[in-house]
Amino acid sequence: MIIQSIEFSGSFPRISACPRSEFLEFAFIGRSNVGKSSLINMLSNRKAIAKVSVTPGKTQLINFFKVNEGWHLVDLPGYGYARVNKKMLSSFTTMIKDYLSKRENLVNTFVLIDIRHDLQKADAEFLDWCGESQIPISIIFTKIDKISKQQIPIHIERINSKILQTWSELPPQFISSAVTNQGKEDILSYIESILSQVHATNH
Ligand code: GDP
């Protein structure tokens, strides 16, 4: 699949404000600075459809983009940053968890993890919550251009061994670089395959 058209459809503060739609949704989430905006721009061949963040944690809205007049890409706010107060953090967590666990259009959530680092506490907690809540997720390891080719499987193995402390099997996984465009085709084909599976079941 190629993203031929992508247009911003709106930002919503909570699930009840999200529009009714027949489109299936693919959400993207990760710790602030993980490279989410860069990945969305890369997937959609745009320089700045998703803003590359300047102030971490500033966007706290659910952002919808209409893709190829056929599905919605949903850009969720980054989690796990220190600069918000407790009250903001809890309403923000509720907003994300509500959307992920209740939104019927949502078919897959891509959880982005920076390949360079060990699994962070915020990632582990978020993944565990997704597992317990049975949210269908896939993992994208970002910024793979920042480490050597040889290090890539070593880092993935290390992160996965942490995930497997609580998960019985690993969710689907992809690697990506917004610098080299690696991962783009795999991620888009995966989205396409889910879309055709769901459409085939519904018709
Ligand atoms: P967000 O906060 O998750 O949306 O992250 P951004 O997309 O704003 O990226 C955070 C920083 O990481 C920016 O300085 C990006 O240029 C950089 N970055 C993002 N993706 C990549 C990547 O794949 N490779 C490299 N080398 N840098 C990246």
C-alpha cells in the first residue's frame, strides 16, 4: 500500500468526542520523543503531516488523519514524560485507556519503542496494561539507523526478553527508521492485510 492521500480530520480530547465513522482505525503511541511524528510523516510521504515535537508532552489530544479515503490513522499523545502534573497525567491516561479499550473502530495499535534503550518502566507498564486489557498491538522499534546492523537483533532480543517476563508470546514486531525509510513497506503492507481481512469478514 502507498499512502496517496492523507488529511487531518480533527483532534479530540476524549473518546466521546471522537467522530462516528465507518473507517477502521490504526493508532500510534509511544513515549514522548520515540519518533512517532517522524514515523507518521515517513509512512505518509509528508514532511510535516504530524508535527515533529518541540515540547514533549504538549499535544494531549487524539489526532485523526483520513488516509486514502479508506481508513483513519490515529496519532495518540506520548506517554511517560515527567513534565506534567499528577492530575493532568491521570486524565490523560484515562483518555488514552478509554480510547484504546472502548473504541470499536480500532483494529490495531502500534506501540513504538526506541531500539537504542532498554525497555523503560513506562513502556513495560503500558504493554502490560494492553496485554491485560486484550488490546491488539504490534510493536515498532524506531530509530534503527542509530545503531549498527549487528546490534539490531541484540537490542531486540534484550527488549523482548523483558516483555516475555509478563507476556506469554510476543506481539507482531517491525523495525523502522525515519531517516532511511526502512520498515515503511512492511508496516504499510501489514496495515493493508488487516484492512482486507476485516473487510472480507464483514462482507
Ligand atoms: P515524537 O515525540 O515521538 O513524535 O518524536 P519525533 O518524531 O518528534 O522525534 C524525536 C526526535 O528523534 C527528533 O529529533 C527526530 O528527528 C528524531 N528521530 C525520529 N525518528 C528518527 C529516526 O528514525 N532516526 C533518527 N536518527 N532520528 C529520529
